[in-house]
Amino acid sequence: MFLQSERGKRRKKRQETMKLNAQKDPEKIIWDQMRSPSANPISGSQTRTLPKLMIWLILLVSVSYVVYTLKLVSTSRACNDEPFTTNRHLSAISHNNSLPLIQNHTSLAIHRRENHEPRQETGLQHIVFGIAASAKLWEQRQNYIKIWYKPQEMRGIVWLDDKVKNQGREDSNLPPIKISSDTSRFSYTNKQGHRSAIRISRIVSETLRLGLKNVRWFVMGDDDTVFIAENLVRILRKYDHNQYYYIGSLSESHLQNIYFSYGMAYGGGGFAVSYPLAKALDKMQDRCIQRYPGLYGSDDRMQACMAELGVPLTKEVGFHQVIEFLAVFHCSR
């Protein structure tokens, strides 16, 4: 009897201890259940819920971005209304009526004032020819100028190095004749060339100083250069005369291009300089010429000054030379 009583007391005590442990460690039981295979359904549901939340978060961010972008676009101004529009070439804006801005501090005021005025296309009346000639060859070379020059429609100046016979009785079919200024103060050290290159390189600047009105382009050529006026005008209309433009072409001689430059306009075929660029050139050309006494001709002196101004050659193949005979401007495109 006593033995059975002791066993009953121990059994009862173990049951109480198990109940007490079950009440004290519920977290341990839950942890054991999660680690057991039976807990896999719980973890699986959690892993399936996480991607869904990520998808909804991405969708929310995307929708917010689209709404913000649409609102920004709908409230922004048109590009033409921007107060600091960058200057563009005429070829890029030829399909609208807006005028290009002149590259200076008053460009905005000029743009607003002329915005409603019709644009006048470049014509012969806006071009001034500067023709390089010499007194020694004038009697023969003047006949080449008569081939293309139209005194009633064109403006131009023939620049000679000295006076010629009958200069007071100038031919009405030729441009006025002027004598180039003295260039003896400039150094010339090239033993293969002639210092007349300095005089010829300054013709654009000297023509500018005459103060002719309503000029958009200065076109430089030799006394044996033949210009086809209609083609010349058509080419110059492609470009904005308010910008810096130095337009010409290379020599047909590969050897000349190697010896001189592939980035230089050859004066035998003629080249064009916009009015603002001619003004900038005039301010610095004499100092520029002094820096390059060893250059050969007038064309490379002109290119040197253009390089200092940061203006590259705009190539138009219509300005080309026929070295054996005449320098001809012809453009069939």
C-alpha cells in the first residue's frame, strides 16, 4: 500500500511538472513546430505574400511617375517661347517664320521687334564682292570680270596694288576701282611667295570699312574668278548671315591641299564671309597677320585668322577652281 501510494504521488507530480512546463515555454513549442516539416505551409504562404507586395509597390511608384511626368509636360512652355533659345542655323529653321537671333546682348530685343516682320531672302543686293587684282595684269583680267558682273544688280570693289591707265574714266561695266592701303609695315619672310599676299588677305576688311549699307555677305575672289550669280545666291540663302560663316572649298589639287590645308578656302574659287564675321575679323586681322610672317599666300593667312576666331571652314563644293584656266563658281546641285 505504501509503495502504490508513492508511485501515485510521483506520477501525479510528473503530470503537474509537464503542465507547468507547457505553460512556461509556449514560444519553444511554437519554434519547434516551425522547424518541423509541418511548419512548411506557414513559411510557404509567407514567401508567396512577399512578391505580391513588391509588385504592388512597383506599380504604385510607376503610376506616380507617369502622372507626374504628364503633369510636367502639360504645364511646360513651348520651346519657341524660351527666353534663352540657342542660336540655330537657317537650314534648321527654314520651315517656320521665326527669325534667328543675332549673337549679342540685344538679340532678344531684336527678335521680339522683328518677329512679325516678313523675312527678306538673301539676294544680290545683300552681297558685296571684293575682287583682288593687280595693275600689271589689269588690261587683260578686267575682261573676265565683265563676263559675270552686272553693275545694275551687283555691288563690288576691285582692289589694285597701284594706279592704272584711264582709272579716272572707269568702265561702267566694271565695279569701282580702289587702291589697297600700304602694307609695308607687315613682315613677310616666305622666300617662295610674294608679299602681295598680305594686301590681298586684307581685302574683306578694307571692303567692310567702306561702310556700305544692307550687307549680309562679303564674297572674295580673284580678277579671273567667274561667279554664276544665281548659284551663289542660292547657296548663301542656306545660311544665317547673322552668324559667323566662312564658306568656300578646297583645291582640286590633292598636292596643294596637302601642302597648305584641307580646312582652307582657296581664293581662286572664291569664298564668302558673313557680315558679323567680317566685323570680328577687321578688329583683329592686322595683329593676326603680324603673328604669321612665314605663311605663303593670302588664303592661308585668312585661314589662320579664322582659326584664331574659332570659325571653321564651311565647305561648299560650288566654290571650286579650274587651275589650268579660270577659277569658276559653278554649282549644279
